[in-house]
Amino acid sequence: MNTLVSARDHAATSSTGRSPSGLPTAAGVAAVTVLTSLPVFLPGAANGLISAEFGWSSARMGAILAAYWLASLAGAFVSKRAALPSTIERTLAIALGATCLGLLCAAAVPAAGLWLSSAMGGYSYGYTQPHTNALLMRRCTARLRAFAFGLKQAAVPAATLLASMAMPTLAGPAGWRPVFAGTAVLCGVAAVVSTRSDTSAGRLATARRDRVPPLRGDAFLLALSGAGFFGAMVGNGLGGFLVLSLTSRGTSLSVAGVVATAGAALNIAVRLIAGWLIGRVPHAAWAALIGMFATGVVGVALLTRASLALMTAGALLAYGGGWGWAGLLHYVIGLPYPGREQRATAYSQMGVSLGAATGPMACGLLFTVNSVIAWWMLMVAGLAAMVCVAIARGRGGRT
């Protein structure tokens, strides 16, 4: 976590005379993203254990997960209106502390604590995402920025994988509560380390925050926020209902789990590779965004088929393209607003958070009627995301 602080980067600058790449900062931001994402992915992975213990319905657990994303929406909205602090690390430390407290409450008194954990964790995640976007824009070199955003967003599916592995590995012998408590301890340690970091270079990086005019919503920002909304509907709907869709059509749970895990792993790879490529070919960012959403649409369409082979191919395409765009979207929306990256990316984060809550809820309702209808709905959402990107590009979007 001390990589969040630019003291090491500052030292590198002093000794070599060259500007640091910002890779340590990017790695630290990715770690924060993993930790603040776990309050939604741990309950999802422990869904069966928690529901069996308390007799809860899947609808109740779905509402708890949706509460995380709605709280994230609120956090991003507040972040949009807040001034960027002179020391971003202190903001991240507070967020990590709040996440720690929420997870401890979930482990101690689940009936109320799981709701509190979703609310505190979601708000912390939504509020800090625009801050860490600004951190990456200001401390990473131009060549590294796109990759840094990809690394940060790859942390989200990485958190999904960690939560999915932790439950069968650790919760089996120890129970799900110690897993939550252990994760809370990690968040608490990270918060303490962050507060002790040297922040002198951080103050220098944000010293000009008051010299830029306030940011107003325009067609460019709103269009890319819409792309985030529709794209997140696809990604989170896929993450919530792919396994259910496969098993409902006769696929074994183990095979369905392998397909979902492979999709999540591919999603991580796509986010990293896309960031690396755009860092070297910046003018390809818009084509890459549209291509990713188009690939996701094809993948979701294949999920309407009954064949396991076609559904597997569809899952990989949908995960890779339909959910691989996140880092690139935030990078593209923040780039034209130097000095105002936090407020610009708050718009896209609000869209993503709202879509992350809407997609699973809509899929849950439609799955009770016909699972195929749910996938068609997500396919339409993917097409709408493509249209939003095209509108933003036409409104003068450039990298």
C-alpha cells in the first residue's frame, strides 16, 4: 500500500533526473480497488452459505448486492461535487477504514451488518474511484496511463476470482465469517500503512486543483456515462446469471464454474492488454471501445443458444469484450479534462454504478419468465453502449 504514495517515485526522480513512470502508484491503486470491491463480491461468493444459515431468499441477497452499487452511485455523485484533496492517500485510508468496519459488522451481526457492509463499502468504492483516476492521470507517464487504468480495472474481476476461491478454500473448514473478518483486517492494515505514507509529492501533484474552472455535464460526458451504464448492465448481469443460465440448461455446476472462471480470467487479460496497446497506439482508443462492445453483443447473442459449445464461446466473448472496456472508458473520459480528471470520471463512475445495480435486478426479474429474454435485453444494452460511444466520439472525443 505504500506504493500509493509517490515518495518512492519522487526519490527516483531525484536520483535519475527523469520523471518516474508511476507504475508503483498504479499497483497501489489496483490494491485499493481490490479491497474496496470485496464487500460486494464476498457476499456473492458466500451467497449459498449465508442463505442456508439464515434461510434468506436469493432476492434478499440480490438486494444486498444492489445496495452496494447504489451506495457506489451516491459516492461517485458526492465525489463529482467535491474538491480534489491535496493528499489523496488520506481519502483512500478513510475509505479503507470504512470498508474494514463494514466487513467486521457483516461478520459479527450479519442480519444488519451485511447491509451496512454493502452501504459503507459501496460508498467508499464509488467515492474513491474518481480520486484514484486523478491519481493515475497525474502520476503516470502518458505512455503508461492507459495500462494503469487497465490494471486498476482488472482488479475488479481479480477481486471476483479471489472471493470465489476464498469461499471453498477457507470457508469450508472455518466458515464464511472468518473470511470476512480476515479481509477486514487486511483493509485495516492497508489503511494504517496509507496514513503513515509520505505525501509531500502528492501535495505537489494536486496543488493546481483550484486553478481550473468547474466541470459541467455536456454531451461528451453524458454519452460516455451512458456507455458505462449500459456496459455495466451487460457485465454485472453476466457475472450474476451466467452460472445460473448454464446450470438451468443441464450443465453441471462444476463445468459452469469453469466457464465463468475462464471468462473472468480472460476479462482480466483483456483489460491489461487493451491498456498496454492503447498506451502505444493512442489513436486506436475509440475503435477499441466500439470493438469491445460489439464483441460483447455477439457473445451475449450466443448465450441465447442451447448448445454448450456456443454458450461457452458466448461467455468468453461477452466477458472479454462486453466487460473488458472499463479501464479504457475511464481513461478516455478523463483525458480531455486535465486538472479535472476526478470530476470527469465521476460521471462515468456514476453510470457504471447505476448500470451495475440495474443489470442484475433486471436480469433477476426476466429470468423468472425466460432466461433467453434476459440475454436479449443485455444484447440491446450492449448495442446502446456502442451508440453512446459513437455519439461521444462525434462530439469531439479525442485521445
